[in-house]
Amino acid sequence: MAVLLTGGTGYIGSHTAVCMLEAGYDVVIADDLSNSAADVADRIRQITGRDLRFYQIDVSDRAAVRALFDENDIDAVIHFAGFKAVGESVREPLKYYRNNLDTTLTLLEVMAERNVGVFIFSSSATVYGDRNPAPYTEDMETGRCSNPYGWTKEMIERILESACVADGNLSAVALRYFNPIGAHESGLIGDDPNGIPNNLMPFITQTAAGIRERLSVFGDDYPTPDGTGVRDYIHVVDLAKGHVAAYRYACDHKGFEAINLGTGVGYSVLDIVKTFERVNGVRVPYVIAARRPGDLASVYSDPSKAKALLGWETEKSLEDMCRDAWNYQKNRL
Ligand code: NAD
Ligand code: UDP
């Protein structure tokens, strides 16, 4: 028996592969390498001392996915593969709807053919839209997403819900991630965006490394304690462990569940900058800039459902996140 991780050489998928292998499960990765590198599979082997099978395929390619299922005894799918750049999704919406929806539908169809009934999906806090006050709970109304990327997550949650209604043997868990940052403590895997980073932490590490001149802090006039945006940052290894817990839960249950994966604590942009500087003994030059369109003031989770259903909660601190993110950046230099 093995668990298929689509997008498993990407940032969150690679950390989850490590945690699944360390927990004793066999792992098969399918990734088209559109946003990751082939050597990540070797790094996962190096960290864990265990082997895994890697397929370089597009998971919307039905024939390729069928062949993968023919060659492996897959009992569950953890579906990370997809495009995730918010701004690009506004410029190229069809590319996002096509890739994110097609991959999901293809996997669900092949799973149904093979009687595979466990599906874990990478959803996002973005499904809570702009009308709910933080902390977000899973019973809040979702939708009203501010960009096509967010809509793909919302639509896929609805697809999973419908599929579970129709097929009583299916178990689907949508994990709503908050803001994953940090890296594995080995420094061998981490967040490796192409080009200029959109997200805060990779921009900070590249600024500290001198690759970027300074960080632009997007807005200091939000209704938050220091005026800068507040987010629920979660260490990627804690997030990865949440997938192991969700897999175990889904194997014993049927139906659809949406579950937040966050710490429940919000930190501001300046909290992150100051902690990063203190923990790592480096400077992160910054300027205050205009708000980024579409950003919300304050986004953080109520993580109590994950604790109740999965028995999971975060263990790592903001200091751990900042130290491990910088360790990975230094390793790459
Ligand atoms: P990532 O880009 O590092 O990983 C995604 C992987 O999927 C990449 O390796 C890419 O090559 C692969 N991929 C894309 N399309 C594919 C296809 N058609 N077939 C096969 N492989 C394909 O992204 P990540 O940060 O690891 O995110 C993983 C998932 O979590 C994504 O679905 C993303 O939307 C979601 N998510 C991420 C965040 C975040 O902040 N990183 C937050 C919420 C949700
Ligand atoms: N942010 C910033 N400068 C940057 C990137 C991000 O000030 O170069 C802020 C952003 O406005 C938000 C927080 O950092 O308040 C987290 O942004 P990110 O893009 O990492 O995640 P998001 O919550 O938008 O998905």
C-alpha cells in the first residue's frame, strides 16, 4: 500500500513526503516539475533514509495517472498539485481553472475506477473570503473569493462535497492552510519560488541574503496593533504533520470535512521582520509601501476542529519558523 502525493516535490508536498515516510507509510510522488526540481526526490530520500517512487507526469493526464495506479497499490491521494500564484491567476484565470480543476477531477475519476476512497486536498484560508471576521471557524460561509486562485479552492471543496454525497465510500478532507513558512531543519528542502517572491517570508530571506535590496511592507494603516497586516504563520513541518493526522482520520471515516490548519495566533508583518532579525542576527531593510490590492487586515484560524478531529496541534514557534527559513536560504547561497 502506498499514498500518492501529487505535487510532492513542491514546498508543502516535499515536507509531507518526509513526514509520511518517517511515520512508516510508503509514498509515490507525481509531479510535472512545473514549479519544483527533480532533485527534491533525492533530498527526501537523503533526509529519511527511505526510498520512494517518483513519476514526472501531469496529473490531469488520465492515461498517465491510470498507468501510475496500475503500477502501484495506491490507497489514498494527497493532492497538492496545482498553481498557486494569486496575481497570475487574475491575469491568466483559465490556466488556473484548467489546471487546478482538471487535476482534481482526473484524480477523483481514476480513484473511483480503482475503488480508492481517501482524498486529502490542499485548500486555503482564502475560501473564507472578505466578509468573515477572524478567527475563522469551518462553519463560516465560504466563497466571495477575491481572485480566481481562491475560487478554484472553493470550487474544488464543493466538488469534493458533492462527490462524497454521491459515493458513500469516499472520504475527502479539505485542509484549509493558513500561512506556511519555514523549512525542514536539515536545510535540504524549503520554499523555492521562481523569480521575485510574492510571499513575505521568501522575500525576507532573499532581502537578508542581499538578493533583494529591501522589503516593501504593504500598508501600515490597517486596524491591527502596529498597523501592518496580521496572518497566522504556521511552520511547514507542523503543517506536514497535519497531513499525516488527516490521512489517518480519513482512513477511518467517510464523507467530507473541511479543517483549518493554523496556529490560531496572528503575527504582523513587523513582528515577523523583528523576530527574523533577532533570531538570526541579520538585518532586513524595509520601507513602508502602499497596501497590496486584495489584502485583508487580519487573517487567523480557530484551530480547535483540527485538535478535536485529528488530535493535531502545532508545536513549533515563530522563532523556529524564522531560523529554519534562514537556514534553508543560507544553504542555497
Ligand atoms: P508548490 O508550487 O511548491 O507545489 C505544487 C507542486 O505541484 C509543484 O511541484 C508543481 O510542479 C506541481 N504541479 C502543478 N501542476 C501540476 C500538474 N498538472 N501535474 C503535476 N504536478 C503539478 O506549492 P505549495 O506551496 O507546495 O502548495 C501546495 C498546494 O497547497 C497547492 O495546491 C497550493 O495551492 C496549496 N496552498 C499553498 C499555500 C502556500 O502558502 N504555500 C497556502 C494555501 C494553499
Ligand atoms: N507582505 C508584505 N510585503 C511583501 C509580501 C507580503 O508586506 O513583500 C505582507 C502582506 O501584505 C500580508 C503578509 O505579508 O499582510 C503575508 O503575505 P503573503 O503574500 O505571504 O501571504 P497571504 O496572506 O497574502 O496569502
